[in-house]
Amino acid sequence: MCQFVILVNMCMVLVFFILCLLYEKEIPFKDVYFTGMVRDKQGRKMSKSLGNSPDLFEIFDKYSVDGVRVGVLFSSPAGGDLMFDEKQCEQGRNFGNKIWNALRLIKGWEIKDQSESERSEVRPLTDEAVFTWFENKMAESLEKINDAFSKYRISDALLETYRLIWDEFCAWYLEMVKPEFGQPISRNVYDKTLQYFEEILIILHPFMPFITEELWHQISERSVENSLILATWPETKRYDAKITEDAAQVFEVVSQIRNLRASKGMSPKEALDLTIRTQNPGLYSRFESVLIKLANLSSLKFGDKVEQAMSFVVKADECFIPMGDSIDVEAEKAAIQKELDYTKGFLAGVEKKLSNERFVAGAPAQVLEMERKKQADAEAKIKALEASLAQLG
């Protein structure tokens, strides 16, 4: 039955191709993309006889057309059957809500036009560092998205777009530039943020055409000729991977501090002191005000080990948060040992891969470089964790 359906589809494509040559005197397309079989969560082919086909209008009303489009694409990796699951459509709807709320947040900010002197005094270095990071991150993501499209890996392109918007733009960028409650935002930051949001809408438009077109016209009044569907696709720009790697390291420190608060039942409003033992303090200094804001720190210092402190390791850098007499040494040792065991297992996996001659001979240079970097980072982290464990006795 599956082969019969494929044969019928191919015949229809061939007939359309011949008609275009006959009447239009031109080749209508050069590539044809076939999807796999649509199946339910149990792996059964969808059919009327089984009654396992969803009512499209019902799920459109429930999750929106864009939400269903995203859900279907999440369910259909290239080369495989489409395993339809309504939970994926729910994720698509939530993604649409996230984007909608992001614009509401931006539009809700009070804007303050600053004089030249004020612009030189208020967060100039921090703002530029944030802009530089996000522009490099967006260029990096766009390169991956374009590559996925060129290989017809549509779900991979969507996943990278999803990460760019949900993780990088909403979770990090907006949190970094968002003004304190009741405070205005500078015109420069506001305009930059809307510029990034518009570029994101262009990238997302092939996957969610309806909500992106609506938001495009909500940002500013535009004529039909300036609709999003007619917008030019962003150009691929050169980017510095070191900038995105450094920022990811700073974000990991923020995440570790937030996890520490949650595990200890500490209030997010309680400001903490942070001391980092690192060979590269400049990496953190560039994002100092961002780090202080997102992790709610009272101070950021660079130095050696701090006594009676909770610690964690990010790559080779050790981070200490003083806890006074409330620190549980045994629990801290157990936590470090657990992370040490995990990192050793991770390192063993990387080393096994790099010792495989077939893998090394066939892998692209970029992949090999990434694996060797993982190996170096894991080795440095193990060394730092073992040192922390030894200092606890």
C-alpha cells in the first residue's frame, strides 16, 4: 500500500511537470521532496478504518494553524515517518504564545531618549557586548538554518530557529536588556531589540506564516507591498565563534547559581557574593553587569578558593559562593563527586570516539576540532573538580 501511494504521488508530479513544459515552456521545479508515512503515537498508519486520524479543524481551533504546522514538523525528522502527536502541536502553540508575549513585553517598555553624554555614561560597554554577542549568535544560527534548508532537513531548520528564539532571544537577550521595574529603556536598546525581532520574524516566517505576518504589521504600519512574505531573507554574515562560546560560559555560571538557589531553597531575591578562580577574568568582566543582574549578585570578584563556600566548576573555572556556617561539607563533597564521575564518563566517551580510526578518518575537520575541544574542556574540568574535592578533605 505504501509503495502504491508513493507511485501515485510520483505520477501526479510527473503529469504536472509535463503540463508545465507543454503549456508554459519552462521547467517548473528541479527538486521533489517526499515525506514519510503519517503514523499515530503507536506507530500505526493513520486511516479512516482505524479511526486514528485527528479532526484537522478541531486541532486548528485548539492549537492554531501555525501551532499544528510546527507540531507536525517537530514530529517529522528527515528520512523518517511522521509520528504525529498532539503534544507537539501544544508545543507549537506555546511557541507562538512565547513570540507574541515577547513583542508585548518589548512594546510595553517606556522609552527614554538620551543625550550624547548620557549615552556615554549608561551601560555603553555592556550594551555593546550584548549586541555583539546576539548578532554573532544570530549569524551562527542562520548559517545552520541555511545549511539545513539546503539539505532539505526542514525539521532541523525549525529546531535551530526554535532555539534561537526561545533560548537565545527570549531567555537570555530580553532578560539582559530588560529594564528594572518602573525604569525606562534607552532608545538605542529599544531600536536594536525591535531590529533583532524583525529579523527573527523573517527567519520564522516559513514555519509560522500567520502569527509572524500579524506581528510584522503590529511592529509598525506597513503596506501590502511591505508584507513579511515579500521581505528579503537575511544575508549570512561572518561571525566569531569565540564570542558565542564565551557568552555560553557566562550563561552556564548563571544557570549553576540558579540551580544552587533552587537546591538550597534560597530566595531568588537574596543577593549572593561570587568569586571566580579563572585564568581569563576578562571573559566575565565584559558581561559583569549582566552576570550581576541575571544571577542577582551583590559582588563579583576574582581570586583563590573561598572558605565555607558552595562551589561549582564551569569548564576549568571554579566558582565559589560563601555560605558561612550553613554549608554541609559532606553534601558538598557528594555533589562534587557525582559531577566528577559524570565528567569522567563523558570524557571516556569522547576519547573512545577519537580513538576510532574510521571516525577520525571520515569526520570533517570541524567535527574533529569540536570533539578535541570537548576532550580538553572535560580534562580541565576534572582537574578543577579533583582539586575542589581535595580541599574539602
